[in-house]
Amino acid sequence: GPCTECSCSSGKEPAKDPSHTKKKENGDQLCVPKIFFGTRTHKQITQISRELKRTAYSYVPMTILSSRDYTCIHPVVSNSSNRNEMCVELLEGKQGKSCSYFHGVHKISEHHALQSAPGMYQAWDIEDLVSLGRKLRACPYFAARELMVGADIVFCPYNYLLDPQIRESMDIKLKDQVVILDEAHNIEDCARESVSYGVTESQLRAAREELDFMVNNNIRQKHHEPLRAVCCSLI
């Protein structure tokens, strides 16, 4: 269940509890919740991390989740229009090639530049992470995800929290965590966008032809007929 014991009341500073867990009487682990801070744009994250730097909480372990558009530094992948697919293909190593930046991820998460003193962190933004990645030849995209494990506060765009597919792929678990949504009046549009999908007429016609083929060849007819009917009515 949610934390019943606050780190303040126990007289311990949260920073001195690196495992983020406390023992409960019956031996269960009691997790200290993370704060997920969702914003509308990446630009706002930069502003917020700048503000965080100016507070007493600048030392709190943090991470910023963002897309490969902002954080991929692979010379070929970062200049392509379908970064996600190219990245996945490289990591699967089908062409016999892999991504050397990905294999250097731990260099970032262990690097002292993210800590002002051993064990003491300092607020940073995406640009800091990317320039550190370039310097260390290590992938900022996956480093940010790895840093989420030990982070007390996680900054990300709204859709990382609202879109179930992104949540799953980023391994974000919101149960018993604290969620803060900045400028929450924008949430409705964002939620609509995350469940909306655009298709062209030619895509629909191609889908109908494939479904025709399935139905005519008795391949799982009862599943494919209603889908074909939907395609036809949309066309």
C-alpha cells in the first residue's frame, strides 16, 4: 500500500536511504513514492529543472524522460526520420551491427557530473544530459530511463503518464506514486490525442483487400469479417 511512514517523521533524511525501501513490521518492503512531474512540452521541463536547481532540493536524484528525437546521439539514427525503428533494429543487431552508444549507458548513470559531490546530485536538464552523452559516447535516451530506478523525481511530457502504451514501453508504474500535472487544463487535448489515430483512404483500401483475402481463404473468419465491415463502412 502507500507509504504510511514519512521520511521526515522518522528523523531520517531521504537522501540517506539509497535503496528507496523501508522495512515494515511483517517483513514487507515499504516503498518511498517517486514524484512524476508531467508537463505539456519539453521546453517546460527545461524551465522547471532550472527552477529546481535554485531550491534546496537541487540535490534530489532526478531524471527526465523524453523521446529519441531529443536524446539520440547516434550519427546515423539521430538524422533519420524513423529514429525509433532504426534504434530498435540496431539494438537487435540483425545487420550484424549494434549501437556502441547504448553499450556505454552506465558511463552516464555513474558519472560524477550528475553529482556535485559523491552521493550528492544536482538538478540537470536534457541539454546537460545530451552533452554529457556526447562527451562520454554514451546514450542519453537509455541513461535517462536507467536513472529512473533511483530517481525521487521524474520529469516527462504528459503523454508518458497518460498513454498506456508509452507507460508500458517506458516501464512507468504509477501505483502508489505521486503524480503532478503542470497546467492540467491541457490534459483533455493530450488525452484525446493519445487515443486518436489518423488513417488515409489508401491505407483503408489496402486493409480491406487483406481482410477480403483472409475471409475468402477461411482464415479466422469470425474475427476478420467484422473488421472488414468496419473498413468498408469507413471507406
